Amino acid sequence: MSDQWRGTALTPGGQIHFAVNDPSNSLVWASYQDRDDNLKLRKKSTFHDAFAEYAEGNLSAFTGITVEQDGTEFSASVYDRMREIPPGSVETYGQLAARAGFPRAARAVGTVCARNQVALVIPCHRVVSSNGLGGYGYGPEIKLELLAHEGVDY
DNA sequence: GTGGGGAGCTATG
DNA sequence: CATAGCTCCCCAC
């Protein structure tokens, strides 16, 4: 905690708050819902730039940034596969589970998504259910806004 | 189209 | 061990 800092940025889904681990220069938290920590605030960084670029339409602005998030092998694999989904397209929970090596673990993908600490950069919003939009931690409106921004209508 | 039930896999208490 | 979760599929109405 002591070697982290925080920032905010405006994205299509609204104001996002994030935290960066300083030594590793990696994103450890990003959320549309603010939290109460006492990290020092920074106003400029490559992370701010990436969010701004994304908002301006460079949908691949996050490819260069590294993310750190604890979890199991399964969740790590799910997050990896998720980042491979190109902006502008979506994949179902089931398809993602299959690519992660567990064809019947669609629901487990949902659980992992629900506990994702790094919204937007780990693109849970690109994972939809087989019969519709599926859920989203910050509400379906934000999920739809993000997809619309990426050129997907749902 | 609706609704119920169960399979299946992980995460958390 | 039990239960919940951003699911899926199938089978009846």
C-alpha cells in the first residue's frame, strides 16, 4: 500500500479511479466506484494518457500497460484471454471459458469477472452472455456505453 | 416466448 | 464443508 499512488480519468463509462503500484509501474486497481484509501494523488502519467487516448477513440490504448492482480491460475488465464478480445468485438462467457481450457466453466468466468479489480483495462465489458448482454459489476448502462464507444451495438 | 432444473467450475466464508 | 456467482443448455408448457 505504501508504494502506490492513485489517479482519476474520464472515460466513456464515466469517471474512473485507479491505483498504480510504483516499483513495478503496473496498474493494480481501476474502478468506476471510488474507494477510501489514502494513496497520494497524481495528475499526470502514462496511465492518465492511456485512459485519455481510449476516450478519444484509440481503443488499443491499453495494450502497453501492465496489470497486476492476484488470483489463481484460472483467473489469470481468464484475464489474459480476455485482454486478447479485440476492441469492437465481444465473446461469450462460454467461449472465453473454452479458450481458457475449461469448456464448461462459463459460470466460473462470471465469478472471476465479478471480482476483477481492474475495470476497463481487463475488458470484462466485452464478455456477454450467450442469450444477451449478461451482467456487469457497475450496471448494464456502463457496459452498454463502453460497447457503444467501441462500435458494438447491443 | 416463458420458466424451471440441473450441470459445472471457481471463490469465499 | 457449504453456498453464491456478470452461465449454459435442455426440456417442458
